[in-house]
Amino acid sequence: MEKSTQGAANDAQVIAPFRSHAHDHGQCVVEAIAAAESRCEKDGSSFTPLRRQVLELVWSSHEPVGAYELLEKLRRSRRKAAPPTVYRALDFLMEHGLIHRIESLNAYVGCGDPERRHGGQFLICRDCQSVAELDDSAIDKAVARRADALGFDVQQQTVEIIGQCANCVSRGRNDR
Amino acid sequence: MEKSTQGAANDAQVIAPFRSHAHDHGQCVVEAIAAAESRCEKDGSSFTPLRRQVLELVWSSHEPVGAYELLEKLRRSRRKAAPPTVYRALDFLMEHGLIHRIESLNAYVGCGDPERRHGGQFLICRDCQSVAELDDSAIDKAVARRADALGFDVQQQTVEIIGQCANCVSRGRNDR
DNA sequence: CAAAATATGATATATTATAACATTCGGAGT
DNA sequence: ACTCCGAATGTTATAATATATCATATTTTG
Ligand SMILES: [Zn+2]
Ligand SMILES: [Zn+2]
Ligand SMILES: [Zn+2]
Ligand SMILES: [Zn+2]
């Protein structure tokens, strides 16, 4: 288990931090699948083998994965898979809050906390492509205040911050 | 000239508000083109007829426009236009801060203030598709604080808030 | 003017996503 | 067990968005 430098109240707003290269990722996958089963059971929706498999593929790392990359991997074990196979599974997973779409990358990433209702806030590292998921109430509030002032009714938020993660900053990487 | 309900210091953070149906949009276009000329002159880059024309097409409304929609319009007067024609112009306009790309819509919208350096913050109305551009320092600060706490170096931000604008809320529209 | 850089034209193709219809499969009700 | 129904997946085709590459034209520079 990795330990953050933030306090607990603060940590709750970091749904999924940047992870070290060495972390036990198998555990991430196990937890994600368990959360998905629980979520689908509550929703009364069926978490089929196909959907489970696509979710596992999305969770193959903490980097966003494109639909056609998923398709390629999926085909290794399910030769009949076609684009609609993947997109339908992705749609299902998104509807049930199990994954998020990263708009600026046309790619998908596992949700770190499907139990909690939240909009999408992401820090995305240009160099290592990994993603941290936030649910930062200060960002939410700032957005809500401005929206209120303009009479705008917020229904969905997309916050995607591109930059360099701490690992990559310290290594002085400058890949792109 | 439309008057806002916000104070001046606050207004500076709303780069482009939602506009009434009846506003003088010709004036918006004139100002945008003038700002673009000024910007390109400062940058020592050439604001060619093609680029000007594409910018005018982007500014044909306050709604984001897709590249192929621009291409179609462009072809009316420039029959040789092809996808690269439009995409190259869009790239140029983005590099010089004259337009922004709305990632969640794969579409482009004119920038309300090319003189000022700013990341992209947008309120997007689901119903009437119009867009307001923000440069809200509270949002910026909230993002910066969280990023700092995680050692993340912010290079670019994408904030796209979907919802209903005040006009559409008051009309009780529920198109989609 | 010649060379080099910039801008646009032209053709082809890559990447991402959806439409439409067919088939399979598992339960609900008979 | 049989039939119907609806959900899930299979299958084929195509739409929508974006880029690669090379050719040509135009402008800038020495
Ligand atoms: Zn992990
Ligand atoms: Zn990184
Ligand atoms: Zn206008
Ligand atoms: Zn509206």
C-alpha cells in the first residue's frame, strides 16, 4: 500500500493517485473487478464475461487505452470481436460509472471509485501517460460558483489537466 | 452592447459570455478579425486569406463548429479545399490562440481574447449549443493547488462544463 | 535572379465511432 | 417442454474525424 503525503480529508479528493512503477497492480485489478461486480449487482445489470474482460483490459494499466487497442487485445482471446463489441462494452461500463472517457485522448481509463458519484477530473502526464483521478471539491466549487453567477445549470464536467507527473518531473523527462 | 450583471473585476474572468439571440454578431466577427490581425502581426506570422476565411467561418456563430462542417462551407467559395486545407488552417489558428478546440465535441470555437494567455475553460449549453469562455482564476487556483500538492506540473488545462445556459433554463428547454 | 522557406493543392489513408440487421441465449409464462 | 421475449452479442458496412505524403505555387531572402 502506498502512502500519500496528504492528510485523510484531503486524500478523499484524490480518487486515484499516480502510482509508482513498482506497485502491486494485480491488486488494483482485483479491487476494480470486485467494485464492478458490486456496482452491477446494485444496478441490477448483468456484468457479463465480455464486459468483465473489457474492464480488465482497460485496467491493464493506469494509462488511458484507446478503443482499437482494446479491440486488438480482446481479439487474442475472442476472435469474433469487432468494433461494436468493444464500443458496446465501453458504453455499458461508462453508463455504470466503471470507466471514464478521456476526451482529449479519445481513450478510456478505469474509475477508481464507482461507488461515489463524481464528475471527471484528471491529471494526465505527457511523459509517462499515466493518469490520476480527482474529485476535488475546490475545483467543483469554483466551477459551481461561476456557473451559478451566470445562471448556468451544470450537468456534467470534464476537467483534463495535461502536464508532468512528479515522477517525470524529478527524472527531468521531456519526451514530448 | 450587452451589459452583464457581474462587476468589472469579475467580468474579466468571463472572456466571452453567452450572448442573446439578438446581439450584433457582425461586430463580434469584426472584432475577432481585428484581434487576429493584431495578434499575427505581433507574432510575425502571416494571416493569409485562407486562414482569415476559416477564422470567419469559425466565428459564424458562438457555437463550436466541426472541421468537416467548416470544409463544406469553405468549399462554397474555394472549390479546391480538402481536409488538410481546413486542418492546417485550424492548427495555425490554434497555435496563435485565435481559436480553441472543444475536446468533448471535436469542434472548434473562436477565442474571445487572443491577447491574453489563458487555458481553455468553457460552459457549453446542451440545448442551444452555445459556448461561454471563461478564464476563472478560482478554477485555475483550485487546479494549481491540487496539482502542486501532488507535485504535478500543469502545462495545459481543458475544462469543459456541459449543462444548460440561463436562456435555455428559463425557457424550460429539454432538447436532449 | 537563385535558393530556401512557407503555404497550399492533391491524393491517399489512418483512426475513431456508429448504423443496421442477424443470431444466440436465458428466463417468464403457458 | 414449448414459445415468446428481450438482452447480449455477432456481422457487415459505413460514417465522422484526422493525418501522411508528395507536388506545386508563392513569398522571402541573400
Ligand atoms: Zn495499479
Ligand atoms: Zn509521468
Ligand atoms: Zn456574436
Ligand atoms: Zn443554451
